[in-house]
Amino acid sequence: MKTTITKSHMVVAQNASGRNMNVPVYRLQGEQPGPTVYIQSSIHGAEVQGNVVIYQLIQALKTQVIAGEIILVPNCNPVGTNIKAGEYTLGRFDPVNGTNWNRGYFYDKNKVLAFAETVTPDEPADAIRDRFRQYWADCITDKLSSPWGLGLAQQLNLKLQQLAVKADIVLDLHNGPVSTRHIYIPEYAKEAALQFNFPHCIFIPNQFAGALDEATFCPWWTLQDCLQARFNKPYDFSVVGFTLEMGSQEVIQFSEGKVDSQSILTYLSNKGCLLGEPLKPTVMQRLGVALSDYKTLYTQWGGMVEYCAKPGDHVKKGEVLARVLNIDELDNPKGCFEVCAPCDLIPMLHFPSASVLSGTQLYKVFTRYVSLS
Amino acid sequence: MKTTITKSHMVVAQNASGRNMNVPVYRLQGEQPGPTVYIQSSIHGAEVQGNVVIYQLIQALKTQVIAGEIILVPNCNPVGTNIKAGEYTLGRFDPVNGTNWNRGYFYDKNKVLAFAETVTPDEPADAIRDRFRQYWADCITDKLSSPWGLGLAQQLNLKLQQLAVKADIVLDLHNGPVSTRHIYIPEYAKEAALQFNFPHCIFIPNQFAGALDEATFCPWWTLQDCLQARFNKPYDFSVVGFTLEMGSQEVIQFSEGKVDSQSILTYLSNKGCLLGEPLKPTVMQRLGVALSDYKTLYTQWGGMVEYCAKPGDHVKKGEVLARVLNIDELDNPKGCFEVCAPCDLIPMLHFPSASVLSGTQLYKVFTRYVSLS
Amino acid sequence: MKTTITKSHMVVAQNASGRNMNVPVYRLQGEQPGPTVYIQSSIHGAEVQGNVVIYQLIQALKTQVIAGEIILVPNCNPVGTNIKAGEYTLGRFDPVNGTNWNRGYFYDKNKVLAFAETVTPDEPADAIRDRFRQYWADCITDKLSSPWGLGLAQQLNLKLQQLAVKADIVLDLHNGPVSTRHIYIPEYAKEAALQFNFPHCIFIPNQFAGALDEATFCPWWTLQDCLQARFNKPYDFSVVGFTLEMGSQEVIQFSEGKVDSQSILTYLSNKGCLLGEPLKPTVMQRLGVALSDYKTLYTQWGGMVEYCAKPGDHVKKGEVLARVLNIDELDNPKGCFEVCAPCDLIPMLHFPSASVLSGTQLYKVFTRYVSLS
Amino acid sequence: MKTTITKSHMVVAQNASGRNMNVPVYRLQGEQPGPTVYIQSSIHGAEVQGNVVIYQLIQALKTQVIAGEIILVPNCNPVGTNIKAGEYTLGRFDPVNGTNWNRGYFYDKNKVLAFAETVTPDEPADAIRDRFRQYWADCITDKLSSPWGLGLAQQLNLKLQQLAVKADIVLDLHNGPVSTRHIYIPEYAKEAALQFNFPHCIFIPNQFAGALDEATFCPWWTLQDCLQARFNKPYDFSVVGFTLEMGSQEVIQFSEGKVDSQSILTYLSNKGCLLGEPLKPTVMQRLGVALSDYKTLYTQWGGMVEYCAKPGDHVKKGEVLARVLNIDELDNPKGCFEVCAPCDLIPMLHFPSASVLSGTQLYKVFTRYVSLS
């Protein structure tokens, strides 16, 4: 018994020539019931490695027995992938207006609260889940049909979210600029940190800033909290969303894609999506931070930078992070100065260009991290 | 007795060569006390006409007698003015990360509330105003000295706001893409609509979305409301901020700049900033809308567009707004289609390029507008 | 008897998602023999008005009787049309490497000379023409199959040229930045100046700089000269190419498109492509210059510019062309200075943005022009 | 006795705010006569490592005894360094018009020929050299003062060339996209290949394509050839120019900069610019190719690419260069295909982004290379 794979294309935009721009949608359907999984990659156009991860997932899943359904959408942003500015891809935001491609998903706390009012104390969790899922899907459809229209990024986000809203597990595959592997995990699903093979985990609260992972878990988390407060009993709808950062942008590597696909398969196996022998998470050190301890270091100066600390390095307070060249002072000691770590930290990523203006995000770093086990 | 003009330069950023980037600050000081006025232009780098307006203001004010002080900062964004992408200026957002240059000013409602707690019922309004102004300036300075630094746009905004925070009247000079004159006015200062010479006025509520006008009036408005609620008597600190949209971007015109400088002088005259003969507002039709009736029309399709309705035109429901060419259907009736007005409206601006992707802001329009008098 | 229109699509590139990018090819076939005409538009992506001209041509030609064949390729550069950088279209050059989209057509003088060697004194002109056309088409095909590949712009150009090489008349439809109508005419076909309705004509010599019009006429012109020198008798193969500049980029206008389509129809009527009543050129003043008298005025300074002289204006030596604002000197007479005409001239176009760095092409102008009749 | 270092700044452009943009010029003057050396870096704005090399040169030369003069111009293109488009630097061409920043230097063969006419058979070589240098400097000054002005890139190039024209040795420091060290050497100075520490050398003929190295040696080479032909005796004016490609763009590394500065010092020591103990070139394998065997491999397809062959690798015919992902075919064998080497080759550089359109320069490679010794 093999998995059946079907492929379709979904139109998500039209370009200035009036041509449709679409995304491929691969559906892997198991013969047994099970969770629905939604995985997309490259919502930021330069973050292409997730496409290889999906490729490797498909190769691996062809020979596996699946419970439920796995929906895969590689290259989910056909606009962002194709805006070149010089040799690189201007993939992080809409080049027309600067809108981040990953900030237009739907969430509205008031709509959750309104729904919660319709729940009765003895309505079974499954029934609530089914009703809420449909309700939320309708909200997205409503939003998409706004009479005055919507911006390009938001249209794209909502069309993807119409697929994702049906899933129990949503994985959004990203890359950092120059980056090591790290993953964003909602605090209420902390145990997932031990089920993926990511050395660095960021735990995020129930706050919505526009991204797909938040748009996935915030409604359910809010609903759970709300019902628990009303009926004084716990609810768990088991819907989760994660953002996986799997290395550096502008690069693909087939062998690393296999490593990440294995990490995802391990998680899916633990969640009952794969039948057969359970996969065991790799034994490795896993470190975690609260989102509030995941810091961005901005520069106060402009100049040319050597990034001395590499993503993943453990840097002690006072050690050199970066060395800066000042081209107007090469004949005196001010020709070069060092930027030092303000506290113990681990860089997750750094800016991908040596040339920085003042106010550049030089590093994003773990501070006050703890070991997970 | 002539006005004295002093000029200085304020560093607001450093470029990748490590060179300082600064803005010119012109100060016109009157011999009599009076309001402080702050006027800046070109925070969006392609919106350059405000620089000519400031030029014309200086020419006119040289021969006027001023009460108080007028601070003028033309070309207030030296980064945005100088990013070219093709022949045009990529001036609306930071080209590195897409951050809108006009969304990083400081506002924090909780800080207003905390301050309000320190006010006693019998503290005179003047004393409250002085204390709050200093308190707010300190908040901005605190923010600027964040230990991990701040992004470029926010650093720029806050340095400008350090100048603006001292003013009673703040004017932020902008342009639309292809645009007619319109002005954003806080609802609580509605009477200003009759003191400028703008045919189109948008009245905005006490909501902060990051722009300078909002960052100017939201703290004072909130403080007023808060004190009124606490002490059950009205407060009016007379601090106002406006965004003036004076025509199209990428263009300067000296004669039009004179018209707009006259409009501003008229307002300043009415507010007691200019001594001598009061200036009378031009007799003209003025129309107003609530911000919620100022609509954006997005496209659902991509293509090439003729903008049939011009900014300022009165368009009836069903009349043609735009005509779209579909290059793949030139041999049949689908080669061209029309976009019609969904209701009676007046376009304020339209997109500046014929080539649009789906989700483009085609027009921003007045609906349900009323005549002011 | 109506004209039959067939439509096909030709793949000219693949994007980074691996999808084909194609151009529409409309063919209007007459029942009688006659010249072959090739017309393309928008090789520079922001120059979109030619697409409307082709639309209007098709509307008009539907009801005409054609001799020969007319091939129409609107929006012939699907890459350039769709690169946005801010609200405008970055359509003039490949954003990856800066290559002008209109400089990669094929021409090789040595190949013409080699062909000329194969001609015998008594070979009829028609036979030479047929042989040379095939020879040249083969050269283009050879070039396209270079074993190490070719750059994107060149691949695009050569694929279009494979269509154009079969034509007797090639029209390449362009726009200037902010521009009035003008046309490039090869000196050896000067009489065409009176057959189109263009007020401004630039006569160009037999020099190849990469554009389609040159790539069309240079081979035939060179061949004619070469054979005439060898055999001491005139040859005329009647193959011509023109670049038509029909107003400003970033704009489409259906009514103006009708005017230009009428101008083209008039020319085609005169060349025997249209049966029925001959169309008469409009009575109007036509001015001509040699290419060497078509001058570009570059700035030595940077600043913000009001373009006082409009395209088409007749400007006397010493009159004001432009007024420049200097934002650091608004308080003194250096705050504004004027740029004056170095000689009598007519601007054809000016830079489309008020903001210019030093070395910007401010104006392109006719000098030492003459009246044609 | 120490070297004296003087620093000045040369204005090379003005930005749209009307501010001067300048380059630092460091001059190291020896007490003894000797060659004049000119070294610049970062004419392509993203190629920043040369600035570190100049930093390291200055550190080393501070303690050396120099014969002659060494002129150092780091960051010689203040425009190109500061155009950001996304996180990267759009440094290779003028963002307004696509003009490559390294193609506008002056050369005019006819001017060399005209000068050669003024030489008499018995004029000493030194006198010819001095006269020609002055003549050529005057030509550049003439060009710079063109009555209609010049484009920005050309103005910048000519101002730098005014410094370089006085030098006997000109080094232009560059980087490739993702690149290994290689150097362009004029064929007539082939022996230099053994005096630098570059593993890969490209020998170029006496052809001018606009770059600084060519603009340096083409006039002298042409003059030598011309005089030799006229007077039937050899001339050698010993003026040379090189382009050094020292690794990848967008990156600086202080330790690698020391390696390259040592390579340059070794060459200068061999040319008599440094007194004291002569420096010996590193013992290493050096490979050379003729420019015509330095090939560019363009793609025929678009897609996402893993660059399997690294710069510097020796790749046999038929071995895998790159692996391409096709996101629409992930469920079948066409999901991934390989690009193989068409012959034995060594990649010098590859494209820096995984995402490529058709017609992208995938690799530049050595073919038919030989070992030098």
C-alpha cells in the first residue's frame, strides 16, 4: 500500500501582463484517518531551502504509510521568488510598498470571543473543533471577498491560509539571512521542542503579529483559554503551528534538506501521522529561550563589518562579535573597531552583507537560554 | 525688525561608508513670544514638493514679523531621498527591510496614563503642559538610548520627533503618488479645515498608526480625555499635528509651492504665529470625510491601466474609473475592460504606474463626503 | 473579405520558479501578397503605450484589407514588465546585471561581407534578398545555439529577431521618460519622415549599437553598399526598421493610442500593406535632425529639479530649461539656481524624477534641426 | 626613517540632496625616487574586501621604506557602496540606468596614433613617456569638461583615472560573486603571474572594454606597438595595470586581507617599490588561461540551483556542476536534474543566489588552462 500523491495548482495572483501566478499543491493522502498536516515554504522569496526539504519529504513519504493527509506547498510566493534586484532575490517584502510577505494572515480576537459565546458547556470538544474550523474558514473567505479588495500580500496570505486552516499541524519553512537552525514554538506546545531535531528553540506567547504560525495557533489558544475561563475545565484542540528556520537564505543544499526532512518526519511520526516504526528524535543538546530573551542587536554606526561570531557559536560577555572597518581612518587607530557581546549570548543569525548603515540588524541572539530535556 | 534665521545640521544616520548623513534645521525666531511651529518635508524620499514649500515659506517669512519660533526641516530623510531604483526614487520605505519611513515615531498610551496619575485637580493647564512636554521628550530620549539599539527608520523618526515634541503646531509635508491636495486633520481640531486652503479634508480619530501627526496629537488628546474623565472638567493643551498632501510625488513646482506656502501662512496667521495683518483663508469649496470613509480600491486582477478619473474629479456610481488592457486578448472583446465606481466618490490619488499586479492600490477615494463651512 | 487573425504564444524565458514566460504573437494575414510587417512593443518594460497602439491597430485592421502579413508582438518583454521597484517598473535593464533590454540583437558586419562574396553580378535582387534573409536567419539561429549559452536579454532579443528577420518593415514601439513624439529613421529611408505623423525625426547613420531598428537595417544597408561598390550599380532591398517614441513611459492612454495607430496605418498604406483608399499623412510641421545633433544634457550637480521647458517646446539659447533647489541653502540666494539652454533647442524628453544625482541625463534635445517637407 | 602618509578627500559626485560625495585618497611618499603605484578598491560597491586589503597594506607599509609613491583609494565608489536593495548592495551598476561602474574609463586609439606621429626616431624613451603621460592626462581632462556633460559612472571613472594616469603600476581590487582568487594580467606583462600569489591568472590581449586595467595598459601597449612598427625597434614604457579578484563579494575578512596585502607587497617589492629585504613569491601552483578560454556558462532554464562545484575545484568533463530543483515536478523524476561540465574546467566563480532565471551566468570557468612556472 503506497501513498497516493495528487498535484494541483492554485492561482494566488496576477502579474502586470495579466497572467495568473500559481503555486503547486501536493496532497499525500493516507488510507487511514489521522491528522491533517500543512507545510509551505518560501513565503519569503529568498528563503528557498524549504523547497528542497519538501522535495526530500516527498521522496521519503512515497514509501511510507500515512495516516491522515499531508498538504505540501513549495515556493508558495511566486511573486517574491521572482523579484531580482542585482543578483539576489528581493523576497522579504512586496517591492511596491514594502509589505512583509509574512504579515497578512487573518486573526481577529473578537471573532474568537464571539464564537466562544456560541459554545455550550456540554458540547463535545470534537464538535467544537469542527464548528470552529468551519467558522474560521468562513471568516477568511469573508475577508478575501472585501468589497474594496485587499493588498497583494494579504490576498496571497489568505489564499494559503484557506488551505492551512484545515490542518492540525502547520509548518512554515523559512531561512534566516546567514543563519543556524532554530524553530519558533508556541509556549503551550513546548514539548514539541524535543520532538524535532532543532538545537535552538524560541518559545512564543499567544500574541499575533501577522505570521502564519501565530495565525494558526492564536485562534485555538485563545478559544481554549476562553472556554476554560467560562466553563472552568481544560480544553485542548491540538492544533499547532511552527516556523522552522533551517539555515541561510539564497542557498539550497540537497543533503541538508534530507536532514531537515528527517527532523520533520520525526515530529510527524510522534504525532501519529506516519504508521510503521516510530522515529526517534536525535540525541542532541537543545536550548530554549523565551521570545523576550531573543534579542536583536542594531548598530548605531555605519561601516563595513566582519562577522567574527558565527551563528551557533557560544559567545561570552565582552568577547568580539564583529570587527568594523572605517574607510576614512585607515591611517590611524580608528580605522578598525570591535563590537563586543553585551552579555553571554548565542547568535542565531547575522546580516548577510558586510556593508551596513546605522540601524542595521547586525545579529539576532539567544540570551538567558536554558537547556531543554 | 526682521526675523532672524539660524541654520544648523543634525546627524540622523550613517551610511555604509561610515559617513554621517544629516538634515538641515532652519530656525526662524520671533522677538515676541508665541507658539512653536515645526514643519518637516520629504520623510518619504520621493515626495519632494514640500521642500519647495519650505523654500517659499522662508522667502515669505523673511519679511514677516513672527511671534514664537518656526523650525523648518526640509529633506528630513537623507537616506530615502537617495535610494534610486531605475530613474525613480525608492523613497517610501527602507530598501533593506521594507519599513515605512513614516511609522516609527514614539507613542505609548500607558505612559500617558502613568503621567495623568501625577496630575492633581488644581494643577494649572500651563504647568501640566510644560511638565508633560518634558516628560514626553524624556520618553523619546529613553527610547533612543535602548541598550540593544533601534532600526534605522525608527532612529530617524525619533531624532526628528525630538525637535517636533517642543512644538504646538506640527506640519508634516507629504505628496501622494498622482494626487490632488488633501489634508489629514485630527477630529478634535476640525476647525483647522477652514483655516488652510485645502479642498479635501480627512478627519482622523485618536488612533496611533506610527505617523508623525498621530505621534503629535495622540498623547495630548489622550491626556486631555483622561484628565477630563478624572476631574470632570475640560482640558485643552492646544497641540496639533497635520499631514499635508500637496500634489504628486517625483515633481517639484515653484509656483505651486507658493500656493501651498500661502495656505500654511494663512493657518499660522490664524494661530497667532504671524503678527501684522491677518491672512484670510481662500474662499473655496472644502469637502470633508471621516477616515473610515476614505477608501482604498484594490485590484483583483493584474494588467495595464488607463486612469480615466483624475484626482479631484467627482465620479458618480457606475461611471468609468479606469480602463484595463489585457495583452493576451487583443483580438477579442476581452482585450479591454472597464473598472467602474462602486459608489459616488472623489479620487484623491491613483497609482503612478500603468502596470499593476493584482492587489494594487488603484485609487484612494472620498466616499460619503460632506461640504464644510 | 476580412483579415484573418491568428494568435500564438512564444516562450522567451523561464523564471526562477522554472515557469515559462511567453509573449503573444498576433498574425494578420492578407489574401493578397505584399510586404511583411513586424511590430513589437514594450521591450523596455515601463514603456507600455505601444501595447495600446497595437490594440488600436488590431481594432482598425480587423476591418481593413491587407496585402501581405502583419505580425504584432505586444508586451514583448515579460520579464521587464514585471520587475517592480517601488511603485514604478524597473523595465529598462535586466535587474540582475544592468543589461539594457534593447542592445542584444544580432549584427555582424563580417558576416554581411562574407555573404556579399557569394553574390554574382547578374544575380537578381529578389534572389539575393531571399538568400540573404535565409542566411541571416540562420546566423541568428546559430547564435542562439551557442554551446555555452547566452545572457537573458540576448536570448530574448534573438528570439524576437527570429520573427522580425522575415519582415520588410520593422517597427519597434517605445516611450521616453517624460517625452513628446519622435521617431528614429535610417538616413537611407529619409522619405519615411513624411509618411508617418511624427513632428520630430532623428536620422541615423549605418551604425550598430544593438537596438532592433539598427539590427534590421544595418545588414541590408551594408549589403547594398557593398554590392554597389563591387558591381558599380545600385541595389535596394527595401528593408527598413524604425524606433517610434510615442510619449511618456508608465502611462497608457487609449485615445492617444488611436492617434499613433493612425500614424502607423498611414505609413503602411503608403508602403502598399493596406488595400483600399490610400491614407494621407497629416499636414503638420515636421522637424529633423542628424543623430549627431541630438544631444544629451547631463548635470554636473545633484539636487531637486523643476523641468521648466516641456518636451516639444522651442527654447532659445539662454532661456531657462530647469530650476534647481538646494536644500542646504534655502536661507540665501544659492537656495535656487537656473539651468539655461546652451543653444537653441527643442527638448524631446526629460528625466522623470525631480531628484537627480550629478551625471543625470536631464534633457535630450534637438539642436540644429531643420524643417522637412 | 618612516613613510609619510597624507590623506585628502576628492569629490567625485553629488547626491540628490545636493551634497558632495567624496573618496579618501591616502598617499604614501618615499624619500627615494621610484615607481608610482595606484591602488583602488570597491568600484563595484558590493566588492568590499579590497578595502580591508588596503587597510592591511597601510598597516604593513607604515613600517616599510618606500621608493616612489603609493596612492591608495579605498571605497572609490561612494554611490555604488550605498545603494541597498534588500539586505544586499546593488553595487555593480548605476541603479538609474544600468551602467556598469567599471566601463567608463577613457581610451581612444586614434589619440594614441596621433601622438605617435609626434615622436621622432631618436626621442629618448623617458622623454616619450613623460610627454605621453601628460598628453593622456590632458585628454582625460578634456573629456571631463565635455560641454554637454557626462554620465555619473563616466564622471566617477574619469576622476579616478586622473589619479591613476600618473602611475606606473595600477591595481584595481575586485571580488567575484562567490569566487576564488584570480587575477587579470595583460599578455605583455605575463611574468607578473609569478610575482603575485594568485593561483589563477587570466591573460588578456590589447583590447579595450572600458575597465581601469585596460584603460591603463591599452594606451601604452598600443603606443609601443605603433612606435616599434614605425621605427623598427622595441619600446617598453613599463606601465602595467591589473584587476585582482580576491574572493567573494558582500564579505570582509581581516585575516584574508593580510594574505592579499602580502601578495601585493611581494609584487611591489619585485618592482622596486619597497626597499629593504626583497619579498619572495609564495611557492604554489599557478594556472593560466587565455581570456578566450575563460568561459561563461549561461543557463537555458530557470530554477533553483545547488552549486556542487566550488570555485577552485578541478572538475572533469561530465562531472556534476550543479543540481537544479523544479518545484512543479517534485512528485516525479523531473523534480531534480543535474548540470554537467561540458569539458574539463575549474570554476572561478558562480552566481551568488540559488534562484536563477534562464540566461543567468551560472559559472565562469577556466578551460584549456596551463601550469605556469
